Amino acid sequence: MEILTPVETQHKMTRQDLDHNEFNAYYKNYIELLSKDVSLTDALETGLEKSMAFYKGIPKEKLQYAYVSGKWTILEILQHVMDTERIFAYRALCIGRGDQTPLPGFEQDDYVLPSKANTRDFVGMLEEYDTIRQASISLFKSLSDDALTTKGMASGSGLSARAAGFIICGHDLHHANIIQERYL
């Protein structure tokens, strides 16, 4: 019996190919953190490598630190990054498959307390982060160029599948920058 391997699309589109009407202006700052000439696959893969190295380099005594009372800890930020990636990957899947059902927004603060991130094992969280990103990489590689440029509605705004992927990457980088600037 022959074992079938997944077909992966090699995308040549880059971040600069995104049109401003493919995402809500709120996400522009995240997207602009990425190099103009980076492909989505490269942004996802390189982002994973850099983020894993970054998080592994954080001193353990800082993981439950918040720079101001009421702000998230580093563990809560990592959990937020993972939750957001899952949500945007789901959005990309729905949109890329042509589902025109408007997708709801989400209230990020509502996710933090129930996540109990500050009680979680950090190594386990990093393994989960890696698994989530690997799944995102597989998803985006499996989508055709037509699927990636398909637009749907999420949080009341237009969103293309590829924009969702670039937002994942920029959002991750945004939070790493905040941790670097305010927590370490």
C-alpha cells in the first residue's frame, strides 16, 4: 500500500503583496513588523525559531512578572499568543475553504484568567507553542494561492486567509518586543 504525503503549495507571495483591504487597519502595526519581502511560510517558520529561542532565554524568575499591577505576566502573554494564533488559524481555515459565515471577534482579556497560565509548566507551554505553530505552518502550506487570497469577514471586517497568517506572525513579534522592552 502506497503512503500518500500531503501536497504543499510553495507560495511566492510576500507581505508586501497584501492589500490594505485584506485586513482591519487595527492589525497594520503587527503586519508592518515583518519584512516586506518575507513569504508567509518563511515568516511562520523563522518566527517559530526566533520565538522559541527568545522564550527559552527568559530567566525563570521573570515568567510570572508583570511590570505594572494589572498587566499580564510573561506566562500570560505566551498563553495569549498561543490562543490568538489558534483563533487566527481557524479564521484562515474557514476563509480559505470559502466559508462565508461571518466569524466573531473575541475578547482577549476573557481568556487570560481561565487559562491559569501562571500555574502551568513553562516547558509544557513551549511544547504547546511549537505544536500550534507547526499546525499553522501545515495549514498555510496546504492552502492554494487562490485560497490564501480569499476574503471573508472576521470581527466585522474583511480578512483574507493570508492576512490572518501574517497577523499571527506580527502579533507574536509585537508581544516579544513588549516583553523585551518592559519585562526584561
